[in-house]
Amino acid sequence: MAGKASGGDADEVIADINVTPLVDIMLCLLVIFMVTTSYVVADSLKVDLPEASTGDATEPSVVMLTFTVDKDTGARQLYLNGEKADEAALRAHIQKVKAEGKKDVQAVIAADKNASHGEVIRLIDVVKQEGIVKFALNIESGG
């Protein structure tokens, strides 16, 4: 028994301590720590390149964003579900979709490969500010 003196007399000083339960608890805590650290992620975004040989299919979305960059003029244009839009129109559309009570709304972002990293991050930030936490980046399958 843990904490019982050798010999069994109640007045004797405890000479042995059973550390097995302590080791069991520490190993259990170690396993919990190892499992939870795999879920802790730094503030970053998982981004696929515009051309990739692999990609997963995405669910149909009511928020389809396309960001284009004209090669000749450098003009930038945002399209929401195939129609020209700006940031205000995007925010209004997302608020309308959320007001309709749709759950698990996902935004699909297709950005021209000539678009800067900052422009794509800005679109993701706007979508997240409006409450959509699921988004996908469209890629062109190359392979």
C-alpha cells in the first residue's frame, strides 16, 4: 500500500513511498501535452499555389470571389459570384447570407496568380471579419 511503513505498525515512520501513481499521472499528462500541441497553430494561413497537381474538391458556395489583375494595364477587379463588386458589396452580401440563417457558409477565393500576396490576404481578412471562418483558395490543376 502506498505510504505504509515496512512492517505494518501504525506508529512507525513512513520509510517507503510508492511512486507508481505519480509516474502514471506524469505519463498521462505527457500524452495529453503531445496530442494537444499538434492542434496549436500559429497565426498563419494554409495557401496552395495557383497551379498545383493536387487539390481537394470544395462544397458549393454562395460566396464565390474572383480577383483579377489585367496583365496589360495592371487594373485590379473583384467579382462576387461572377458580377463586378467592391469591398462594401462583398460585406453586404455576406451579411445578407448570414441573415438568411445559412450555416457553414464557405467562401471560395480565386485569385489571379499576378495578384499580390497582400491583396489575397486582404480578401481573406474581409471575409473573416464578416464571420465566415471557412474558406478555400481555388487552384488550377496542373499535372
